[in-house]
Amino acid sequence: MTVTDNLPTLLVVEDEKNTRDGLRRYFDGKFDIYLAPDVATAMNVLESQPVDVLLTDLRLTGGTEGLDLLERATSISHPPVCVLMTAYGSEKVAVQAMKKGAYDYITKPLDLEKLDVVLTRALHSRKVESENRQLREELDRKYGLEKLIGNSPAMTEIYERIRQVAPTRATVLIEGESGTGKELVAQSLHMLSPRKSARFVAVHCAALSPQLLESELFGHEKGSFTGATERRIGRFEEANHGTLFLDEIGEIDAATQVKLLRALGEQTIQRVGGNQTIKVDVRVIAATNKNLEALVREGKFREDLFYRLDVVPIHLPPLRNRKEDIPLLIHAFVHEFARQNQKRVVGLTTDAMEALQQYDWPGNIRELRAAIEHAVALSRGERLSVRDLPPRVLGQSEGVAGLTSGGSSSGPASLNLETMEKSFIRQALRATEGNITEAAKLLGISRRTLHRKIKTYQIAPA
Ligand SMILES: Nc1ncnc2c1ncn2[C@@H]1O[C@H](COP(=O)(O)OP(=O)(O)OP(=O)(O)O)[C@@H](O)[C@H]1O
Ligand SMILES: [Mg+2]
């Protein structure tokens, strides 16, 4: 066997030794050739290295094992392009083989020159196909992640996870504060998946009453409840073969949780008021800005559903924990809004940049984006200055003395409600030396509420 770099590989599967040897002599120098007398040997070769072209006899040892081999060869991860040799008169089987994925066939006795032409063409088609695939993959990579800006270590890790999990059908649970980009991540997961040509359907679970949510998700039959004047196809059915994005999943009621659990487990749904079981092929991505595990502990969210959803978690960090991404984000948003407003804005003054870096961004990227839009709209010069920025971004350190911005080290305190609440609870607990009853009185809430908040925020008891 001659192994030469860069020659395409050809695997010849032929039980007649003379034919094998003849083929080897003829194609030596043009291909890197492997010979196999039977299916087992051929599969060994195919599984141990990439093969460009597979040339197989249809009838091996008297049977039609060639078809068998064809099927197995086309189902490996980088399948070769397959050409069949068949006895004159058995073209019918050859046509059958083409339907199973063979590229072409040639009849025996072999005309080697003709075979040469067929193999050259086969090789070319494989090259074109693999180039197309590469281009497609490159485009997908770009398109799928290009909207996500940021190159902090935290974001880089998230891109990696998105790339890994996107092609699978694993359920993904995206957690993160409001405005951290959960929906954007969900869209990227869809765009990078084989489901991208089907629909991405988003449902905002918090926006609907329990009854409406159920019919939104699963659809309903005509007359199933007052107001159901027509049959309605639910979002699960709309997203068939695509992706269903369930936003604010922590808000769904107990009854819908049960139905959702069943839909996820069995990949079937029933419309409200219907008794037909409908099969759906849907990949579910869920998002929440709540701590879903805490909701499980409080008995507000089903544990079994949580585990169904949390197959692959993606946690989006708040912007204040990856402030190094702020300049890049600003740059992109300035560009976007300058173009949109047909204004010439080239950047920011140092003061303005510093103020934006200082701020804690409780509303995360959404808030930053809005701040830049505001500044670009108001700007009079080519550089955004401090006076163009929303007052909130500048004046936050006044009036909230005594508060700490829980977790983040730099920058002034945050006006984030949750952060303030945590801080007040800690202060009350400190003032009462951990006496819950006293602390609750001080805060003007019930003991039970205080207990719950301590649990949710995982505050250490004094
Ligand atoms: N990494 C990012 N790069 C660029 N833009 C981003 C990024 N993350 C979020 N955005 C932008 O910020 C805004 C909010 O993002 P998105 O709606 O995805 O957040 P969210 O986490 O779903 O928020 P909410 O919990 O409030 O629904 C959108 O305009 C989005 O385009
Ligand atoms: Mg969202």
C-alpha cells in the first residue's frame, strides 16, 4: 500500500482478487488505494480513517451485500461518496442503490476509462459538497453568535457552551437578570441548530393568565371555553421541528407546569378541550430572571419540571460583573444609533466613558443600550459627553447612603430593588442581633415574609 500525502483515498471492495489487483494497478498514483474483499474488512477501513470514494461490487460472495455496505458507509459521520459496480443486466438493483445514497454505478465488465471518469466526477462532487458545508458552517457560526457582543472570559465561555449545545436537542435553561441577553442567547441557540429553518417561537409566560397561557401553549378546540369561538393552534404546534422559547418560565402556574412536564417528557400535546394526542418535535429553551431553584425550595415550581428544563444551564452574568465588556458594547450601540439617527458620532469623551464604567447597570445591557440611544439622540458634538447621559447613570450615589451594592466591589451603590431589599434585611438583622420577630417588625413585614426572603436571598442569619 502506498501512502502519499494529499492523494484522495479510494476504497475498493471486490471479492475477485484479479479485479482488485487490476483496479489497484490502474488507479495507483491517482488515489491512495485500500483494498477489501468483503464487507467486514471494508467497514474496518471506513471506521479507521476518512475515505473519499468507496467503489464497491454490488454482489459480494454471491449475495447483495454491496447494498448493505452502502447503507452502513453512508451513515458514518464523514461518509465517502459511493460508486457501485454491478453485473450487466442487474441495473435495477443499481437504481435501488442510487436511491439509498450511491452517487453512481458502472456495469461490469469494467471499462476502466469510463470508471476513471465516473470516479473523478464523484470525487469532484464530494469536494464541492464539503466546501459548501464548510461555508455554511462558517456563516452559521457568524450569524448565530454575531449579535452577542463581549469578549470577557465569562462571555467567551458562554459562546463555547452555545456552540456545544446548539446542535443537540437538549433543553436549555437560561438564567440571568433582566436585560442580560437571555432572548438573544436563545435565538443564537436556534440559529446554530439544525432546526434553524423551522420557526423560533417565543412565549412570554408572565404576560398571560393561567387559562390563556395554557391555550397559548397547547391551543384549544372550538367551544372549549367561553370565548373560544374558533380552533386555535398552540405555540407548541407552531414551533414543530423548530424551537420554543419559554420566557419567564418561573411565572407559570401549577396546572400548566404539569402539562408542560408531560409535553416535554412525551413530546406530545393535547389542545385544550380536545382529546386527540398530537405528536410534536420541539426543542424547548426556557429563561428566567428568578432563581428557579429557590422557587423549587419554596414549593412554587415543580422539582421534576425544573430538572427537565435544567438539562443544560446557561447563566448570564450581570453586566456589573463583566465591566470589561462595556467599551465594546458602547462602541456597537453608538454605531447603531448614530446610523439610525443619521448623526455623526465618533465616540465618547473620557468623562462620559468613565461615568458609564462606574455605573452598576441594574438593568444590564438593555439599560446600557437605552442610555446610549438617549445620549446619541441628545448629542450635539461628535463625542458623547457627560451631559448627554441619562441623569440616573450619573447621580446614583446620592440619597442611598448606607447601602452597599451587594457583591460588586467597584462603583457606587445600586438602586436595584432586590439589592436594596437584601441590604435592608441585613441591616435589620444586625440591629436586632438576628431576632427575626424584631427584625420583621422593624421592616414592617410579617415573620413569614421575612423568613421567605432570607431563604430566597440566602442571607446568613446574623
Ligand atoms: N451580549 C450582548 N450583545 C449585544 N446586545 C445585547 C447583548 N445582550 C443583550 N443585548 C441587547 O440587550 C437587550 C436585552 O436583551 P434580551 O431581551 O435578550 O434580555 P433578557 O435577558 O431576555 O431580558 P428580560 O429578562 O428583561 O427579558 C436587547 O436589545 C439585546 O439586543
Ligand atoms: Mg427576555
